[in-house]
Amino acid sequence: MHANSPLVQAMVYLAAGVVSVPIAKRLGLGSVLGYLIAGALVGPFGLHLVGDVTDVASFAEFGVVILLFLIGLEVRPALLWRMRTSIFGLGAAQLIASAAAVGAVAYGLGVDWRVAVAGGLILAMSSTAIVLQSLEEKGLRQGPVGQAAFGVLLFQDLAVIPLFAVLPLLAVHPAAAEAAARLDAPGVFESLPAWERTLLTLGAVAVVVGGGRYLVRPLFRFIAAARLREIFTATALLLVVAVAALMEMVGLSPALGAFLAGVVLAESEFRRELETDIEPFRGLLLGLFFITVGAGLDFGLIAARPVLIVALTLGLMVLKGLAMWGVGLAFGSTRRDAPTIAVSLAQGGEFAFVLLTFAATVHVLTREAAAIASAVVALSMALTPVAFAVYERLVLARVQRRAEPEDLPFDDGAPDAIVAGFGRFGQIATRLLTANEFRVVLLDSSIEQIETIRRFGWAVHYGDASRLDLLRAAGADKAKLLLVAIDDRDKAVELVKAATEYFPNLTIIARAYDRRHAYELIRVGGDEVERETFESALAFGRRALVRLGLSERRSKKAVAVFREHDQALLQKLAPVYGEEERYAMAARDSRATMEKLLTAEMRRLSKEEAEEADNDAQAAARRAAAG
């Protein structure tokens, strides 16, 4: 077995990640930087334990495709529509501002204006994999910082295709550039006229959307009926690979196509199963991708011109950071969020490597300039986790400490209840408890909410309720009840799971966003679950019944029967949640049973009311006759 055999190469990559990443995490540097360091050590410019990383990099880039597919599964079409300002507003503004800043500096240094424009547009791209992974590790991907960054990254993916059309127009020799572009641009239909390529592109998007909506679901139902987990996993991977290949064939970004497929399937009943099956591949391939980026750092070129490349890298990150900071503030980001978004997006991106190679091919950049720019992009990607860690420790932590409200001491003695989340939902439950003279400890992680509530005399403690040390300090080992009323769905599940494991004395009542969230909370140990809109929806329906002519008595009884049966149904179906076919069948049967019960009860009440009305009429007639 020789050193370049696939097994030896795989062993080297896995060993590098297994050793470097835990060390980097222990040092507070994050997993991304650990993978990058591992790649730099084993790469051709380090210890040379692996050879050419080009083939491995092509395979590893599939990790980015899977990442975008999984993100698409979380983004329902309605949410995507709500994010249109982040995507087309903030994203477009970032691209223009970053390109203008980089291009203006390059032009000021004497670079030809065409090269400056091309370089600005290419270097305005950011790394989807590094940004999203870093934000996820910091717990920022689901908040305003994560949404803004994701909107910018998605717009950048959309902008890649127009850039392939624009770059040849900036060439010094347009005729040679056009010929080269036809040979080297991505896709297999470049020889076709522009209008035909546009139709093919739109057709590919239509195939992904239509196939995901009308063909993939029946296919997954058929596969699920076989009850072979490995075939379902293979089918999920086949779907992602097929969509990526189709997008690449027509010249679109494979990652963008995978994201679109994920969005289409976000409403499907197989969403959770797809996430569970594909998630392990995402982590492994993304780790491999980061290792190949580290291995691709050309230390020979950096050593030959260290001052130039380091200066260009730091200059790029500063320019992009300042441009994004200003754009973020202009689009309504807070003074705390805007710099965080700016730091996360300050590096070059994966597509920059492809665009730089293409720009050299079409004579926009020289081969030497493209090589230097590629080194700058790779080094900026490697420095991003470092920059984020420095920013978090020196700036974000200080801002956090200044912003934190006064740390109130917990009272001695055992509280009756701990309330996690003192927003519009938790406040009502808390007032009921305190009105009945129960001792309550209040926890909330929103600084703004605490500052507002404390002005009204509430002693709310600041902190993340899912932290075991905070729960213990609040008296969780002595309390009787934990009310989970926080807005963050994932954090609520995490809190219930931790409290169930470490504080078995607590009875846990949890607020659920919807029925699916309720099942997740029940699964991790919630004793009782209250869906946040359930009771208000019942009251809404009761008023509708009254307005339609039913009596108050019949309306209230209808609501009571529905509530009783639905709560029983929630507990009954919890064991089969996740098994879509069994769950759907049981739900249909239970719904039919409830409708029969409700109809029978309403008929009985109607008959009773009719009899009471007859009796009242007869009594009135007798009184009239007697009078």
C-alpha cells in the first residue's frame, strides 16, 4: 500500500481532524479553525502527508451543497418571502458596497479600472461554509445576525451566474475573452444562444420546484413503505446529488439548487427524517472541505511575498467589514448586531476561487494576479475564525458585560416555581402564581425585556435558563415546578431535556409553538405541554359558534369536548410521532372519532335545549291560563 492510496489519504485526513479540532475547541478557537490548521499541517505546503488536494476538494465541496440543502429544509417559503429584504436588499447592498470599496482602493493603487472592478466583484463574495458554521457554533445562526448573514450569502450565490457573464466584458482583449469564456464557463450548454440558455436555466429551476412538490413526496412514501432505513438515506443523498448535478449542468450554483430543493421540501412530512439522515454527512464533508482549504494555502507564495499578501488580506477584511457594517446599520441592524455581521462576512468565499480562475482564463486577470488573489482569499478564510474569536473576547464580551442588567442575588430558601422566559406568555402564568402567594424565581435572557419589566417592579434575573449552573443557583433542586415559556423553540427543548435529566424533582410545564414542537417537548420529558395559540384559538372558535347562532351552552360544550379529546389525542399519538404513515393513519382515525363524538354531543344538547324550550313554553302557557 503506497502513501497516495485512498485508504492512507483518508486515514491522514481523519487523523488530522480528530487531533486538531478537539485541541482548537479546548483553546476556544472553534472547530473551523481546527480543521484549517489540520489541513495546513498535512497539506503539500506543510508536512506533505497528502498530495494534490484538487480531487478531494471537489468532493469536499459537496459538504457546502448538503449544508445549503439542510438550511433550505428549515426555511419555509413563507419565511423566505419574509426574508426578501435581507436577501435582495441587504445582500445586494453588501455586494455593491464591498465591490466598490475594494475596487476603489485597487484603482487608487494604480490598477487598471477593469481589473479593479473585476477584483472588487469577485472579492465581495464571502464563505458560506465558514460563516454559517462559525455562527452556529456561537449560537447566532437563528437570530437577527444569522438571518442577515444568510440573506447576504444567498444573494451572493444568486450573483455568481451574472458574474460569469460580466467578467468577459472587462477583458483587455474581448474577442479572446469571449472564445475562452465559451470553453471554460461552467455548464455544458455554453454553445447555445443566450435565450436558449436562459430557458434551460428556468426549466431546471421549474424541474426542481415541480419535482420536489409532485414527484419526490410519492417517491419517499414508496421508499418509506419498504421500512429500510439505509435505502431512505441513499434516496435522500441521491436527491441532493441529482439536484446539484442538474444545476451545475445548466451553469447554476449547485449549492443554490440544493437550497431551493430544501425549501420545496420544507413543508413535507419527511422533513425531519431527511434532516436526521443527511446531517452526519454534512458535518463530515464540511470538515473535509475546511481541511482542503487549509491544505490549499500556498505557503510558498506567501513566503515569497509575505508583506504583500498579508497586507492585502488584512486590507480586504477591513474594507469588507467596514462596508458591511455601514450597510447593516443602514438596513436597521442594531449597533451590536451590525459589527458582528460585518466580522462574520469579512473573508473571501469559495466561489472566488472559481471566479478567479475564470477571470484569468478570459484575460481579465493575469495568472500571477489570480494566484495572489487566491492566496489572499484562502488566508482570509483561515483568519476569519481567529478574527471572530478576537472580536468576541475583546469587543462582544465587553459590550455584553456593559449591556447586562444588574445581577440580582437569588433569595435564600426554596422557591415553589421557576419561570424561564418572562415575555407575554410567561407574565400571565407568573401573575396567577404570585397572586396565590407562591414564591417564584424569574429568568430571562433578553436584556431589553428585563430592563422594561424591572421598571414595573419585577425582580427578573438575567441569564440563559438552559445553563445548569444558573438553574441550580435559582433553586431548581428545591423547587417543585419549572415553567418553560421561552420563545426559542430549540432552546426550550434543550432546557426541558436538561431539567428532566438533572432535576428529577421538577414538574415541567412547557410552552409549545405548535403541535410538532409539543411532541418534541413531550419526547424529552415535558410533563405537561401547552400550545401557545391553542386556548386562544378555542375561544376564537367559541365566539364564531355564538355568532352563527349557537347558544352559549352549546358553544362552551363544543369547546370542552374538543379540548378534552385533543389533549388526549396529543398524548396518545406521541409514541408514533415521526413515523409518518402510522401517525397520519392514527390522526385520521382520531379526527373521525372526535367529529362523531362532537356531533353526537351537539345533537344531544340540541335535543335537551328543545325539550327545555318546550317545557318553558308549556309552563308559560299554564301561567297565562291560570292568570
